Amino acid sequence: MAIKFTGIGHIALRCKDYAAMEKFYTETMGFKKAFDLIDENNEAWITYFRVAPGQYIELFPGVKSCPNDHYTGDNAQIDRSHFHACFEIDDRRRMIADLEGEKGLPVGRTPDDTVGLCRSYCQFVHDPEGNEWELMEFTENSLQLVCDDEKA
């Protein structure tokens, strides 16, 4: 059972100087600020910049701790800019069966297999070096789709 990859959904970067990074991605690179994910403190947790239809750069503010970080590898995420990259997939259940059932790779996911804050199904795997890869299946309500006013 092969996984059908449909694209790269986003690249996530931590940043120390959010204002400079926002200016670079919007003014220098010309990406549109698409939306923010708001945390439980009513603050922007992640800002999305649209690269192409369904493709984004995510900026995470430079904070030393985040309640949503559950990284257990030996290369601390806060010590590097690259946080994770995301592949868009077409069938999370088939992907989980393939990776966990057939290949023995643990797949992290939301409790009860529910959608995340972005209204997409989000699953995570780690490579042998501890780098995190997100595998995302969009829904009809996914913010990455409904907030994209330049759909392909």
C-alpha cells in the first residue's frame, strides 16, 4: 500500500525577530500573510504566509517554551530555525496503516483522530536524526484551503 503524496503543505520556522521575518516574507519575498493560529492565551501562535496555492511558510515566534511542543529527540527544536516540514497527503488512514502497520514507524496524531486548530488532520513522524515531518490531510474546512483566495 503506497502513500500518495500530493504536495508540500508548509515549512515551519522559528524566529527570534518576528517583525524582521514578517517584513522579509511579505515585502522582500512578496508572500501574502494568510492567517494566524491563535492560542489559548488569545495570542498568535503561528503565522502563515502563502507561497502558492495550498503551500505556506509558518513562522513561530521565538519563545523558550510552548505548551504544544512534545519533541523528545536529541536535537532540541528551539536550538534550530527549522521546526518541521509538512507533506500533504490524500488518505491519513491508509498512510497510518502503511507507516505504523507495515513499516513499524510510530505516527503521532491528535487525540481521537480529530482535526487540529487549522481544521486539518495532522500526523507527525520523526526521521532517524529526530527531524519532525508532518503529514497533513486537508478537510473541506481546512484554513489552508478556505483562507486561500487564489485557489488553483
